[in-house]
Amino acid sequence: MDATWQGTVDDIDPEFLHDLRVAVRRTRSVLAQGKGVLPAVARRSYQEGFGCLGSVTGRPRDLDVYMIEWDGYVTPLGPEVSAALAPVHDHIARQREEAHATMAAALRSDRYWQLMSGWQAWLHGPVPDAGGPEAEAPVERMGIEKAPVATSAPRASAALAYRDLWAEIAGRLWPSR
């Protein structure tokens, strides 16, 4: 998310926003799927924060896509219809500018910086309890070796270990993926 922030706020290229949204979705997925692995208090807090971030970036991305794909939408309709739809294009362009301005303000806000600094601090802090009995049972039933947990390791390392574990579980559940 850090790598895409400036390009998103400055509206340099729609791909910055796209990449930011992908990172937010992946973070939200880890938080949602981390029940029994990640502490409930942290999960709830960050699920809410990243949910808000997903919401504030949704409309600008949708409008980006409309603008990017505009020619593909109207060209098959012929030149007369395409020309008649120019006011719609202009309206979408104005809506996009407004949505990006609103999003950029949110990404510059204290709330955003508190979310991101808290998230980074949490990820790199010590891991007091990275799992629980409810997390061990399904893994053991599948015959998969539990990911190693070191209480003094940074959370980011533990999160990577669990990501790899979840990838192995997913590979066994859905081998065609």
C-alpha cells in the first residue's frame, strides 16, 4: 500500500489506485480468514479500518474503469451515437475528478495515517499468541504440519508463515487452482 499511495493521491495513473485496492482486498482477506490465528481485537479493529479504505477507493476505481473502457463501450454503437454520448462521458469525467478528490483527502487524513501506522506497528511487533486450539485442529486433521510460531518473531514473519500454510491448505482443498 505504501508503494502506491503517492501515485494514487496524485492521480498519476489509474493502476496505482488499482494496485492499492488489490493490497487492501488482500489485507482484508487475511483479516477475515485469520479467525483463530490472529487476535480477535486486532482483526476487528483492522477489518473496520481497511473496510473503510476499501469503500473510499471503490467509486474512484469504478469511474476510472468507465473512463478507461469508454471507447470500447461506445465505438460499436457507431460515430453518431458515440458523439451523442459525449455529455455522458464529460459527466463521468467530472464525477471521477470529484471522487478522486474525496479519496485523496481521505488518504491524506489523520484517520488513514493512524490506520497505516498502527497496522505497521502491529505487523512488526512481537507475537504474543499467534494461534489457538481452534486454529490447530483443522490443520492437523488435514495432515499439514502447523506453521512454526516463535513468540519473539515479528508479526510480519508469522503472517508470511500462515500465508504459506493457507496456500498449502487451499492447494489441498482446491487442487485445480
